[in-house]
Amino acid sequence: MMKNILLPTDFSDNSKNAIRYAIQLLENDQCTFYLFNAYTPVVYDLTYVLLSPAQFGIRDPIRAASQEGLDELTTEILEEFGANPNHKFETIARFETLIAGIKELIVERNIDLVVMGTKGATGAKKILFGSNTVQVFKEIKVPVLAIPSNFDYVTPKEILFPTDLEVDYKSVQLHVLKEIAKWHTSKINVMHVNTGYGLSEAQEGNKMLLPTLFKEIAYEFHDMEDMEIPAAINKFQEEHPVDMLAMINNKQSFFENLFFKDTINQIGFYLNIPFLVIPSKQQ
């Protein structure tokens, strides 16, 4: 059962929207939500680091502003959603970079899932994700759920799970995906793009394993004709409702090419639904 959820926030509407999504997704589950703000002074030099105001009992205005923002955010959440006996909120303000802070808290607070907002496609470059989100995907070793800007909560009844069938699923943290599916009686649509070469023995074995891993969950396997993965995802979305996309971040697979290519703006793949990134031990 998922318990500890990390919600990084920079107090933007984008990050608040992700927090709203997490609260609604996990409405009926006992969770501690850690609202985390990583702050760094806009201009700071070595004296700030070496002679931290806190050491001298001096009020650190930057830290105070961060903590104040977190307290206001907690109040805002409680006003909007009311007190839920299943939910507990804790706030953490740290003089730290976002990535280092997330890594520390995963260990310290035994985090099961990170939920964060992502800027989505913005501006002339059509950036898929903000640089922070991409860094989190690459470096964080627990599942990360990214929520696009302005996405209003929808119960994830249909989850699309594209895979190249080259992953040892037993080594992957699939429990978060399975729990989300169980809580919301979701259907998991496994999608494989057929390259025309047929499946290897390992891929066949993995394909046979999937229905047993997702037992007690509505499950369907979809073979798509040979095309780029983003095009296959778009095509599937045109033909079926999809409320969440889930993928395994296995660096040997298409994931790396799909999201970390410099040519991302040429792909024409703009995420408009929540995206669950599942780390693989094979990274």
C-alpha cells in the first residue's frame, strides 16, 4: 500500500495542479504527503553557504519565505479539499537543488511516489517537459507521476502502457501502476509496436508473463503496426480513451530515444495526460 508521496512545489499554478491531482488520485488511501520546496537564494556567494544565518540564530529571510509559502499552500489545500482522515501533510523547506533534495527525501522519508507538474508544450520550441522534469525522470529511482499543466483530474480508467517487451518485468517497480489500477478499477492497455521481425524468445517470455503480473486487473494486449512510438501513442489515443500513460524507464529501450533526443520538437508528441515513469533496475 502506498504511503509516502513526495510533492515538489515551486508554488506555481503548474505544481499546485499536480498536487490537486495527487490528492484526488489517492483520495481513499492512507498517505503522508510531503510538500517540498527547494530554495536557493537568487544571488548567494560562499558566505551564505559557510556562514548560514541559522548558525547565528539570525532569521533567514529566504528560508522563512519558503516555509511561509508551504504553510499557505497547506492551508489552501485543506480549504479546497477539506480534512481527509486518510491524508496527512508535512512541509519541508530546504536550501538544496531540486534533484539533490528529492534524492535525499526518497531515502529519509521512504518515498513511494513523486508527483510533480510539468510545463508541457510551451513557446516556440514546443518543449515536452521542463528541464527539471526530464532530470527527475533520468535520475530518480522511484516512480514519478508527471501532470501536464491545466490537466483537470480524471479518474484513470484507461491506462496505456507501451513497451518493447525487452524488460525483465520482475525487476521493475510495477506495484505503483498495479495499485493505481486496482484502486480505480482501471484497464491496463499494453501496447507493443510490431517491427515486422517477430518477437525474440525473451520478448515472447515477457509477453506471456504480463497477464500474470496484472492478474485481477482488466488487461488487454495491443499490437500496433510498425511506426515511431510517439505516432503509435497518438494513434492509440485517437482510437481509444486514455487517462494515463505509463512507461518503464529502461535506458536500453526506446524510452531514452523517445524523450531525451534533441529532436524532441520534431517528434510532434505532446503529452496531454498524466505520465507515470517507472524506473528499471536495469538502468
